[in-house]
Amino acid sequence: MEKSSADAMFASAADVLGTLVDRAVTAAACTQSSDGSSIRVEAQMVATLTEIPSAGFSFVTRYDKSSLGQVVGLMLGTPAGDGEMDAMQLSIVAETVAQISSAMAERLTQQLKTASENIVSTVPTEASAFPAPPFASYQAVLDVAGEFSVAMVIDFDGVALAKLEPKPEPAPPPPPKPAAVARPAAAPPQSRPVSFAPLAPTPIRPAPPGKSNLDLVHDIPLEVSAVLGKTAISLRDVVALQTGSVLELDKLSSDPIDLYVNDILIARGEVVVVDDKFAIKISELNPAIDKA
């Protein structure tokens, strides 16, 4: 893999991180090394595994965990603590590194001129999820507005390196052959009318009595959800939630409940109790979707 491609990936990481923390972030030129050891799940590191289906390989990105705590502090508008991050902060870290790693993969697909669809970045909790060594590793540091830096390492295994090898230049085309001596054109063949056998349309076979094409899909499971109401709050308010907090929804207590099938609104109804369990009594089918 060419070093310029890794530099472009780190530049993309700086762009995403700068957007998340609302600061100017720059990436230093990367350095390359070889690593024959396995990648481990360590307390001081957060690692992502990014899969690029269109290219047929994956890569690992390792982040310094202590500097990610400062990133979360900037995102939440709170000072970064010296202790362990709580569950909410760790979930923000996981989402942040997944976004950065996915953006780096998209930049790499631009270099490879391949599709960027279905890129997935995850944070594995088991070392067995990572590819086997040896790796070609690229290290760089992202400077966050001169306040602190984030150290990053990208690891490519043998499968990825084989896919990333520069393609050989195509051979030059052969020289043109000497022009052939023109010969008198032969007389065109005499055209003859062509006749075809008559064709009849294929008859449509009706479904047997009591059967229809829908019978093929009647047993497909669907997810049904009853939605009491919705609201939107900021990440700051989510972090401040505690036992006893009250969220005001967008519906009145007398409004009907929305019934969704696979996230599609199909009915409305009222809440009833059947055998000590909540149920929905449908009062309206295929309701019109309210528009703001």
C-alpha cells in the first residue's frame, strides 16, 4: 500500500473529528512499520474492525483511549475526567471511533475506485475478532486545535495488502498494421424474404381455488410495535437523565396509540387489558400520516 493512501485516510479522520468536537484538527504525516504480534483488547486502547465488502478485505484502527476521553468532554461540553469513563461515555466513544473509521474506509475506496456501500465499523470485545498477523502498520497523530492530540494506528493484514498492491501498468498497444491493398468489393448477396411460423401468446394459469400468490409470504414474521408517543432531546439531556426523570411526549393522554408493522404505520387504536396484559383495540386502519 502506498503511504499517500494512508495519509489521505488520516486526513479524512481529522475532518470527521474536527466536525465532532467543533475544533480545527490536523493530521501529521504518517510513519510506516511492520508488526508481527497479534492485536489484543487492551484497557488503554480502543480498536475498530472496519470491513469493506466491495474491496474484499478489512483493516484495524487503534485509538489512544485517554485522548478519546478528552474528545468526549469536548462533545458534551464538560471537562474530561481523569478516572474511568462511565457507560454513556464509552458508548459515545464507540460511536465516535466507528464514524471516524468508516470515513477512513470511504476515503480508501475513493483511492481504489470501488464502491463505498455497506462499510461497517465495529468495536470488537474479543481479540479473536481481529485478523491474524503480520501487519503493515501506519501511525499518525491528530492535533486537536493545539489543546491535545489523538494517536492512531492503522493495521493492514496480508489479505488487505494483497488487495492494495499497485496494479501493473497496461502494456502499450501494438503498432498498427500496414494498410491492406483495397480489393474490388464483392457483389452484395441477393436478399430473400424470411417467413416465421405463427406464434401464440402463453396462456396465464390461474391460481387454484382458495390459493393465491400471497400464500407464499403469509408465514414471513413481521415486527409489530405500539407507539405511545415520541419526543426529541439533546445528547446533553440524555446524559443528565436519572431515576424519576419525566419526558413529555408529543401526544395527549386521550390520543390513540399508533400501531406499526416493520416501521410502517398501519392502524391506530386504544389501550385495553386482556388477561392482565396490555393490548391494542384497533379503531382505525390505514390512517393518514400527520404532516407537520
